[in-house]
Amino acid sequence: MISIAIDLSGQFGIAGTEDGAYVFQESAVTNTPPAIQAANSITRIQGSPGSFATIANISDQQQAANYLSVEVLSAPTGISVTEVANSNGIISARVTAGCNAAPGSNTVALKVSDGDLSTTASLTITVDPNLKPILGFYLSTTLEIGANATITPAGPPSDEASVAGVTVAAPGFTGALTVNPLTGVVSIGNAGPVGTYTVTVTVADNCGATISRSFFLTVNPLAESCVAPPAGLAAWYRAEFNAADSIGGAAGNGISAGNTLFTSGKTGQSFSFDGDDDFVLLPSRNLGNKFSVEFWLFPKRSILQNQHLISNDWQSKSFGALYQSQDRISYWVDSLKRLESSPIPLAQWTHVALVYDGSVAKLYLNGILNKTSVPFEAGFNNPLRIADGVNRDTSQTFLGLIDEVSLYARDLSAQEIQSIVQSDSTGKCSDCAPVPSGLVSWYRAENSASDITGNNNGAVFGGLSFAQGKAGQAFNFDGIDDHLKLNASTSLNVGRGGGLTVDAWISPADINETRPIVEWNNGTANGIGAHFYYSLNCCTEPAFISGALFANIIDTLGNVHVIQTGAGVIKANELQHVALTYDRPSGIARLFRNGVVVAQQILGSFIPQTTYDLYLGWRPGTSLRHKGLLDEVDLFSRALAPDEIQAIYNAGVIGKCLTANSLPIISAGTIDRRQGSPGAVSTIAAVSDAETPAGLLSISVLTAPTGISVTGLANINGTITANIFADCSASPGRNAVLLGATDSRGDSSAASLIVQVADNTAPSLGNYPTSSVAITGSATITPSAPPVDNGSIVSMTAITSNFTGTLSIDPATGVLNIANARPAGLYNVTVNATDNCNISSSKTFFLTVNKFSTTTTVSASPAPVYQIQPLTLTATVTTANQGGGQGGGQGGGPGGGQGGGQAVGSPSGSITFRDGATAIGTATINAMGNAVLTLTTLPAGGRNITATYNGDDLFAQSISASLNFNILPAGPLLVVSSADYKAPVAQHAIVTAFGSNMATQTLTAESVPLPINLAGTTIRLKDSAGVERLAPLFYVSPTQINFQIAPSTAEGDALITILSINGDASVGLVRVNRVAPSIFSADSSGQGIAAAFALRTKQDNSSIYENIARFDSAQMKFVPIPVDLGPETDQVFLLLYGTGIRFRSSLSTVTATVGGIFCQVDFAGQQADFVGLDQLNIRLPRSLAGRGEVDVVVTVDGYTANTVKANIK
């Protein structure tokens, strides 16, 4: 027996009972406290936001760890431990040190409990003191009273915890003063009063810690009242004793021509034009499809003609022409007047502004909108002239003064124009920035990569173009393959000195990729020296920061020295000034944007790597390229001060100052040329200059009239020579070529070279002699004199109608070469000589092309020939081997033409045969040169036959000598098979000829072989092969002759000629075939009962021949004897006789039907006993019994014989 007992003392056990049974008992268990292990010290900064951390690990011997509870028993002031969580014994919580937490170690008491027992532990919180906020430095700023401005710190406000507030103060300053708490940017409005103020920006964090940055703000009184040039100013011609462009520099300079003077103007000096030949030539510019032109105008006369003010060409869509039209201003584009103003006064200054916004043009007078056009299409990509037009009509040159001509690559607003007018005589501000010392190279990008210092001119690669920049033109990089390379030089190695500066204006088209501005590089992807980039980060991720300004001034040991800004400093599609400076003694590097320091760092003292080539816009060996505009790139051998950078930026579109320079002096003369004549080298001008040696002045052709070419310009110590050529398009008379002289600074002057052009003269030609040449032959014809022209003979042609040969002329000698002359005939040849001005002269002569001569002969066969007998006429044409030509001189000069030709080919075409004057037929010449005509229609008697060769393209006509002979009379003749009296007949066949007077008596041959002469009569058979034979004769009579077709007669038509003993002739034709089956009939008519036997073969092989016809004397005709087929043991054969069967191809090709029933043919061939007779053995089937009269039809080789009859009993 087993029982279970429970002891509530707490533990189970096993005990034995008295009777040997076991009882389960509970025994007592002792509980132990849980364990807790606090984490190592946790660090927090005063005032920083709380964060989660593992604060302890717990466990228990009796319970699972996640059933234990943990609590914070105590924490020092400022220390909070919240959101405690237990994850399988790992204890985490949010730990925060407030601003009032004590710096150093702080102990937090923790407790863990299992419900009954607990354990405590100490957690150490290390508190670091709160740090002050961060704020970048501000640059001191100077403003005019009432001005507005924003000042950006080098870095925005920031704090390890949070920024609680940002304030700005400037004691005594009464203008508006605010600060952006996020960026730290200080905004100033209506600055005042005049004085210097300390502006303090204070940043406080959440714990009350503060930092202050102070800078000086100077407020100055208003400067003189000039107006800042509006944005987009592309060129500015101030007329201050020259035509220089105050914006674009030398590349944009105008050139004064004629006697253009300068006098007191609206603002300083002005252009003074005399209305005769004065003008200023401006270089080509591309201002796009929105543009503005404004200037001051002082007109001195009003005339009917339009006076040019600012013009291209009134017919052009590119700007057009702006005129003074009597007392008004008019604007013409694309041959139409688009605007005309109200009247303007004479001898007074009027401000004129023309604005085109891409659709309509607006004309402003003295700042007030005067007229607006209807919409039209225009652009601006062309050169201009001030006071003249491109056509140089001196009746339209302007008389008066023009000042401050300004061109803009945008449409100005009415307010901008009004501001310029209100500035009056002060005008637009023109203060340039002085060039700081230490300038090494200056790349102004005025349509070239030249260095204005002349030290380090650049080389352009790819499709680098130019576009409107900040100060004049700018480099325009496409981001694909454009860059500039400056070869390494001592001066470019600025790193060897005390510092360096690189500055430029940039307008990136894209800031979302890393882009280089400048880089020293040895030409490889890894050969990197000092470089200046944007949108690049260094040394940490990410490697790309959009809009960050970056420099790495790598030293000569390859060490990197990086300075950079945060994101967004550089803007896309915006012109902004950037600069990098490095001062080697102090080790300070700075980055600037728009004159303000945006990054400053002490990099230490080292030697920058600047010994390599310098690249603009590209890192060699990579795809890193600048995309957008790059203008006014400067390189200095020292670190410019911040105020120097600020001054360059403040100069804006005016840029840095250029030193004074005098203009070159150029004087030109007059030379003579003839249209189209060869060019010649002449002295055309003389030049000199105060600063540049005369021999170093650059000479160019600025404009040249159509047709005037000036090449090979050479400057020999100021004497200018060139090859001057007046082509055929040059206008006769006076032509002005505008020459320019440019000095080393790029400043230019101009003068007009006069080219007096005489008219072109036509070529002169010698006479050509009348000439001849054989057809297909060649000839050379020489004129009495070669062609001559004042220019050059460019082509000579020979023209004549219908001539298909080759005519070619040597333009140097005029010699005419003729080849393959054809067709024959007389030609009127015109020779034309054309000179280089397309002026022609011509000469005409006669050319005869002769055919090759021929000889024709004729013959006839047979001879003699009989009437009706075919007569064959054969004509033969032959030709001489050599044709010829001749010619003689004419016109009193030497000359001659001759030509010969070897006969080519053989005569072709046709020959006409005549009997006397009557044409009797025409035949075509065969390959053997013969023409054959066969006749049977000529009457008997004497004949006079000639053959006329009718000629062809190459061979001439010729007539044979007469051929005289007689045609003998002959009777007609019919030749047929003797069996069925039909043609054709067969070889060896028995035939019958019907005619008259064929024999003088009737006679039958009595023996074999058959005779060939019977009663004096003979028959000649001429077969298709031309073989003539005498025919064997059976029978002759005057009207009928039976004969055999002679053995071996060829198939085809055969000529039969029968001659009687007394000379009478009969002639006929018969067709001879290999097979021509015909069956003899009993009555010799070829019809009715067959001339045949029935052959009966008995069972005992005995045979009986039986007639199948008999002659009935009562009826006077043959009647049938029925064929009795007899008993079945008899076999009856029908034996037929005929002719023309023996040359069958095989027995199988012979068939026979009797009464429509096919019967077996056992034999078909020559009958052994009779000359020419053939036999057929036909087995008659018993199915014919009782049929009576039946038709018997025989076919041999497809030819069917005449039908005969039999009677079957």
C-alpha cells in the first residue's frame, strides 16, 4: 500500500511506513535575496537631453529575473532616472543630468526585490559641466546712412544642448536691428545715425550659458549721387578720350574711325561726330533675345535722311538700326519700322533707352516711356557702329554728340532707367577696385584665355565658349570637355612665397556634384596639388556636400590641409565672388563668398604644392569638371587681406582698375586693284605707339567690303604690308578696308585703307580653223592665239548640237582635242572661255565629221537561172582601214585641224537591190559583211542589178557596179507524192511532177537502176544544203513525170528543175521530209479502195494472197472484194503499199486503225521489189468480222497518211 502525506512545513520528501509502505512528505526550503550589479559610471552633460542606458544587471536563485522588480531609491539633485525597464534581467532607463546637476560623480541608489527579499546597489552618474554656445565671428561692416544690409557670421549659433535665445544690441543705433536665431544672420535696416557702433550678438543656451560676438558697424554719410550700374551691363563706352569698354576690357573696346573727336559731354567727355566719315566700330556681342541700349544724345541737325545712332543693319533681325529721323528717334528691325518717338529737341541732351523684352520694344526718352511696339521677333548677336551703319553711307552719318553708350544683356525696368536719368551728369558709378599688389596672373575672359599681365597665357580645350559674365565676358564651361590649362612657370609657383590668393566670379549651373574651380596638377588623376572646389567634403562621410566651398592646400610633401564650409554657401545659377587665401607665416587660411569670410582655420606653416600646371575647371584624368560661368580669375603671390577681397567684390561689374594706356596710331593709304586680278603684296599702312614698340603692335582687318581680301598681314617695325586681292564681287571704284592696330594692353585704333578697284575685262581668244575628222577619230585643233585674261581663265568649253564625241580644251593654250568624233555631219562649234569673274568670250568654227568610206559588190547565183527558179543576190560591203580629216588656218593666224581614225567595227544596216531603177528588195548585212536576197519574181529577160549600201552611223553609203545577166523562161511545176498527190514528200519517195512541155514524148523506164535521162529529159534536184543531184526517172511525158527523190537528199525545201531535150524548162519547189507517209489506192487517186492484198495464214502455216479489189468493167471502176476472216484458226494480214514510210524512227511509232480499231503493225518499211515503194503488214483482229467497208488510217512518226478503204466480210 502507498499513501501520500502533505507536510505544510514547506518541503517534499519520501518516508517509509511501519508496514513497509512509502509516504510522500513535504520538507522546508530557505529563500535567498536577489542579486543586483550596477553598471559602470554613466556620463552626462549638464542640461543635455536625456538618453537611455543600461544601468544594472539582476538575478535570483528562486525566481526568473524578469519577475524581479527594480526601483530608484534616491538620486542627487538634477539627476533623473526614469522609464526603468527590465528585459530578462538587463535594466535600462532614461538618464538625464539637468542644468542644476552637480558636476562630477553623483550616486543613485537602486533596489531589486523578489517580493520578500531585496538588495540595493549604487549607480554612479558622472556629470560634465555645461559648455558655452558656439557662434561664428562677424566681419566689421561699413554702410551709408539709410542703407540696408545683412551680416552673416562665420558659423551659425549652436549648442550641445539647445539654444534658448539669440539677441542683438548696438547702443546708440536707431535703425532696425534683428538677428535670426537659427542662422545668426544680422539684418540691418535704415542704418543710422552716422557713426561707428559696436554690435553685439549674444547666444544663451538652456542652462543660461552665453557667448557674445561683437563687430563694428560704421554708418557713413551719403556718397556722391551716382547710380550703381544695373545688372546685366555687358558693355559701357564712356567716351573718356577713347572708345574703351569700361566693363569688358580690351576685347570689348570700340575702334574710332574717321576723325572722331572727344568733347565735354553729359558725364565727363563724349564722342563728337562730324556727320561725314566719323564713327565708332563696336565688336560683336551676343546679348540674347532680351536686351537694352541706353545713351545720352545731343543732335546738331535735322535732315531728311535717317542719321545712324546705334546701328547694325535696318534689314537685319539682329538688333537692326536706331536712327535720328529728322527730329524723332526711330527703330528699324527686319526691314520694318518698329518704333518712332515724339519729337526731340536739337542742341540739347536727351537720354534715350531702347528696351526689347523678347516680344515688344519700348522707347524711353529722359526716363519716360514714349512708345511701345507691337510684338515682333529680334535678337542681338552682332557688331554695332555708333554714328554709322554697316553699309557706310556717308549721307546717313550722325552729326552731334553721343555719350555713355551702354549695352545690357537683359531688359531694363522703367525704374532702373529712371535712376540713370536722375543721376544726371554724375551718371553710373564707375569706381573700380585698385589692383592689389602681388598680382601674378589675371584672366579677364574677354573672348580669350590671355593673361592681362602677359605672363601666363592659357590654352583653351574642348568647346569652351564665352558668355556675359560679371565684368564683361566670362568663360562658359559645358561640364563635358571644357577646361583651361596654364603651363607651369616660376611665377605660377606662388607656394614658394609668403602666401597665395585665388579669386574669381563663378555661376555654377549645378551644385549637386563635386566641381573644381582651380587645381595645380601634374596631368594625372593622382598628381594633385593645391586646389579650390565647391560641393565637396573631406575626410568624413558624406564625401559630397551641396554648395559647400572647399580648399585643400596640399603641400610639397603630399600632406593635406583642408578648409571648408557647410552646405548651401555656393548658389546655383548666381554670379558670386569666391576667394581662397593662405598666409604662410601665420598658417591662417580663409574662404570668402561675396567679400565675406565664410571659413577660417589655422592650417599651420608649410609650402603649398604649386609647381605643377594650373588647370581651370577640370581635374585631369577624371570626370570632375566645372559647369557654368567663370570670370575674372586672379592669382596673387600673397594672402590678400579681407578688406582687399571686399573691395574686389564691391567693384562688381566695374571690376579691377586697369592702368592708363595711350592708343596706337595708324595711318593707311590708297592702292589700285582690278576685279579678279591676282593679288599682290603692297605697303598699306604705318603704325606707332607710345608704350608698345611699333613692330609688336597687332594688326588686323576689322571690316572689308565684299570682294576685297587682305591676307598675309606683316608688321615690319611699324610698316604694314599685305597681299591685297579684289575678287570678282568687288565693287568698282572706291572701297574702304578698316584696319585696326592693337597694343599689348588690347587697346586699339583704326584707319581706312582705300582700295581703288577697276572693272574686270573679258578674256581674249584666237580664231579656230575650219576642220574635219573621221568618225570615231581624234583631232587636235590649235587656235591662232592662246586665251588671255587679266585675271585667270578658269574654264574653256566647246559646245555644238548633236555631237556625241568628246570635246576637251586646254585652258592654258586653247587647244581643242576631239576624241571619238560622232555622229557624222557638219557642226558649228562654239568655243567659250570663262575667266575667274565668270565673264566669257567665244569663237565659232565649222567641224566636219566624215564617215568611213565603203565599197559594195554584188553577185548572183545560180547561173544561168530560170524564171520562177529562186535567184540569190549576194552583196558584200568592204571598207578602207583608215579614215581621215583635214583643216586649214583662218583669220590670218596660224592654226590647223586634222584628224584620222582607224575604222571601228564593220558596216551594218541594209543593202537595197535594184533592177535598173526599180528597187526589188532590201536585205540586212550579216556578220560576214554580206546581204543576201533570194527572189522568184523577176521576169525572164536581161537584168541590170545593182546593190546600194545605205550606210550606218560609222560607214558611208556606196553603190556597186552593175551586174548584167539573163533570166531564162521556165514553166510552172507542181511536185507531189505519187500515192496521194500531196506534198510534202519524203527522202527516196516516189513523186510526180505536173507541168507542160516537160518531155517531147512519153516513155517509161524499163530497167533498174532507174535512168536519170529519159527521152532527153532530166530532173535536177537541189536540196536545202545546196547539193544538186539528178533524179531517177520512172516515167516521162509532156505533162507528167514520175521520179524518185534522189537518195541522200537533205530535209527542207528542194528546188526541182526539169529540162526537156529541146531546152524547155520547168521549175518548182517541194518540201522534203524524212517521213511523209502516203498510201496507194487501187484507182491511183489516193482515195477509195487501197492497192493492197490480204494474206491468209492457215493453221498449217500455209499462206494465200487474196485481192481485196477488182476492176468492174461495167461500172468502169474498182470495187472491193470483201476480206473473209475465215475460221478462228486463220490469221489474216492486210498488206498496204505506199511511199515515204521507210525512214520511220521505229516500228512503235507506226500505228494503224481499221474501222476505228487499232490493229497491230507487224512491218513498216521498204518493199523489196519496187524502187521507192514501201509496205505495211497490218494484223486484222477477228473483231472486225462483218464490219463491211471500213477506213484504213496509218500514222508514221506523227504524220497521218491519206485514208483508204477495205471491206471486211
